[in-house]
Amino acid sequence: MVNLNQVAKIQDGIKVKFGSLNQNLSLNLKNKGTEPVNVQIRTHETQIKDWELAEKAQELYLWYDLFNKEFFQSGLGVAVLSFDTVRINTLGHYVIGRNGIGIEHNINLNFLHLDRKKWQLLRTLLHEMLHQYQMSFELKDKIRHGNYHNKVFRNKAISLGIPCDSYGYNIEPPTDPFVAFLKQHGVEVDLTCEVSEYELLGEGRSTLDKFSCFCIPPINVRVADHRFSAKCNHCGKDFMPAPPRVSTKARRNR
């Protein structure tokens, strides 16, 4: 559950009067590449009453605005955040070009990893925002052969305090200014939980089949029979097979 008092402190921390969320979003219409539909979707996501991720979306959109102001001089257009389930070894990804319904600037944060520490989730968000910057400004011209995590991108990531390797893996702990900015707004970076962020895949792997429900965070079960069928008593939805792990390295951003 999102702590709305903490959200209020975040807003006060940068001394910005957001007013209503809609007013704040409308300001970003002047930013590069913003289309009105992005604002409409964003408003819908944060105001819908019967969606379990509405408060999570509201909090992450506020952090998006904070990062946009602090690290990109408010130059990024309004992005649409989605929370689709993708491969287990993908923390998040930025959709290059337009997505399946024609939306530009779509950042997807993997539903399977929404229960991570807040700083970990925010690191992924900032990483994907850097891809948005990459595709909107001068870094786009440096991309060769689909290598989006090229040297220019990696150097920019280091300057933000979120280093990654040429595959987008978080192989090093975050540093300033990212860590300092989070601390300024009440979020501590606890590196004692580093194992969950940089977990090596392929070692100590269970041979049982993993199933997950749609709770936030999801309830996971492992069974010996792939024909397993059950319904979660909490969310009321069927357990679904989790995507297979396919990497032998740490989980990655795309």
C-alpha cells in the first residue's frame, strides 16, 4: 500500500506546488514529444477506482516527474507507465517507437517485480527514462546495430548514479546523485538487499514449476506437476505459470 503521507513529503521536498495531479500533468504537455492521449491515459490510470495498481501508478508518476525535473531539466514528454507481465529476468523496458495501441513513450515495469524495495523499483524507472531521453535527444544518433546500452548510454547512466553494463544489467550498486536524491526525499538505499537485485540466475534453480497469482505482490507456489490448477483466495484469480528464466546473468533492464 502506498503511503500517501510520504508522497506528500516528496512533493514538499522539492518545493513544487503540484496542485491537482491533472494540473501537474498538463504542465508537461509543453515538454518534448508529448501527445494529449498520454496525459489522458495517465489521468485514467491514477484516478480509476477499481484498479489495484492505481495508487502504485500515482506514486510512480510523481517520481517520474521528480526525476524528469532533477535529471532531465523537465525535458521529457509525458510517458505512459504500464505494468504488464513479461519475462522473469526483465525488470522493465522502454518501448521503442509506438506500442501496440499507437502510444509513444511507453515505459513498462514488470508486474512480477513490483514488490521489490522502493529504491530498486525507482532505479528501474530512471533507467527506462534514460532510454526515453536516448530516443528523444542526441543519444539516438549514437545507436549502432540495435545496441541501446552503448558507451554513450552507459556513461550517462554512470553520471546519474545507476551504472549498467552493455546488456543493461545492474551489475554495480547505485551511487550519487541517484542515491543522494532518494535520501533527500526519504528513501534509503539499503544495499543489504542487493542479492535480490543482482541475483545470479541459473544457479540453485528449482526443478519445480513456478506459478504466480495476481496479488500485489504476487503469491508464488512451486509444484511438481505442470498441470497444477488453483485459484487464489485473495485476488480471486487463477494461478498462472511464471515465465521461464532464460539468463545466466543478473536481472536486466531493457
